[in-house]
Amino acid sequence: MDRRTDWQFLDDRGRLASSDRRPERVVSYIQAGATLWEHGIRPAGVFGSNHDGDGPDPVKAGSLPLDGLGYLGSGDALDADALLGAAPDLVVAVTYGGGQVYGLDPDTAKHIEERVPLVVLDVGQGQSLGDVRARFAALARSLGAARDTAGAVALARATARIRALAHDSAVRPALLALSPASADSAYLARPHSWPDLRELTALGLDLVSPQGGPGTNWCTADWSYVAELSAPVLLVDTRANAYPLDALNAPDAPGGSAAWREAAARARVVPWNPEAPCSDGAHARFFDRVADAVAAAAGG
């Protein structure tokens, strides 16, 4: 007979993480840690992905306080010893499908899981935004968090606001989501690949879907093409690995950045974090910013 445990959680790989007590020292991928913080659980440490640098990305961190929070590294600087050195009793990571742990080398993930419970939640394009929120909420409650009633109310109001704008506006502004790649080019997001963009579409907003190119999630284009699209609302990736807007906005910026400034001058620019915390409250704040921009672009 299997020994009964006091804490169990079935993750999105179909694997059961278990412990003889509720975990209290959680180490997580930074997006997961920011999400747990939205539910009132402060992680003991966080790690980044291969796209991150020597310190935590403040955009990915959301409202998670970074002062005094252990950052365990990213990419080649992150290994099992560094992560286990934080003495976690639970590791929380994400996957974009297929069970591959994002941000951890497969051998590193295997080594960690042999020693510490590992929970991996799917945030990929196969999941709806609501499903992702629900899974993180379930994990947070298993760790002792209360239901986020205030966040749920805020999200309901924000989604209702967007739905009303989408269906009541005489002119429905189009939105274009992008990540600055360089002074000359941008990665244009394919809306079907991102749960938050799919949700905006489901609520009735029009998102530009770039055509052509080999990328599954992004289509590479120069800034002149972005300017030609004349999208009234631009959702712009502000993560640390994106080309900085300050550099693009500088009057003496090189390359095609003048075309970016032309596009931005005609549009409402909304900061976009493709790895935002997966909570009701965080998504409500993003949807409210989008609603503000859509209302302004529509002349409301």
C-alpha cells in the first residue's frame, strides 16, 4: 500500500508531486514566483530563462518584491546545485507544451526532481488564459493561499469593460502586439500563439495577425512595415530581453527607429509582458490598460 502524504499536487505533465508536509520554501521560475506572490505566497528564490541575464527581470517579476529575494541565475549560470542550494521543499516551473521544463536543462530538471518535488504548469498556446489562472490558483490554495476574491471581481469588471468597448465602439481600433528586436526590426506577435492575446480576441477586440515568415509565435518585420500597418493601439513587449524603448525613442537613434517613432506617435502604446503573472489581479490590470488605450484610440 502506498504511504499517504500530507501534500500532493498533480501537475500539467500528469506527474504527482508529494511531500509529507505542506511546502514552505518554494523556488520557482520568475513568472511562477510572481504569480504565487499575487496569491500572497512569497517564493524563497527565483530563476530565469535562457533569455534572461545576471539579475531578475523586473518586468517578469510584476509586483514581486525583489529586495532580499534570492536570484539563482539563468541559462548556463543556473544549475542544479545553485537551485538546490536555496534549500527548497518545492520547485515550481512552467512549460510551453510537451512537458519540457522552461528555463531548466532537461538533465538539471531531472536531477532536481529526484531530490525535491517539482510542479510544472503549462502556460503555452494550448491553454486558455482562464485555465492557466485556475491551475496557478489551485496550486496556491494547496500551499495555503486564500481565494483571491478581490482579483476575481477586478477581472470581471475589466473583461466586461473590454467587451463593451469592442461591441459598442463605432470604430473598433485594431491592436498590434510586438517585441522590439533592434533599431531596425521588430517581432510581431501571432495572436493565436499567446493566451492573453487570444483572450482579447475572444472578448471582441481586433488584433493584427501578421502573415508570412517561418516563426510560430513571431513574425520578423522592419519598423517601416509596422508604421505602414498604422495600428491605433500597440502592445509593446517591455521585458529586459526586448530592445529598449528608450533607445528607440532617442531622437538620434540609428537605423529604422524613426519609423518606430512615427508609428508610436500615431498610436496608444501599452506595455505588454508576454510572461505576466497568471493571476486574476495581474490580468485585470493589463486588461484595464488595454481598455484605456482602446477607449482613447476610439475617441472615447
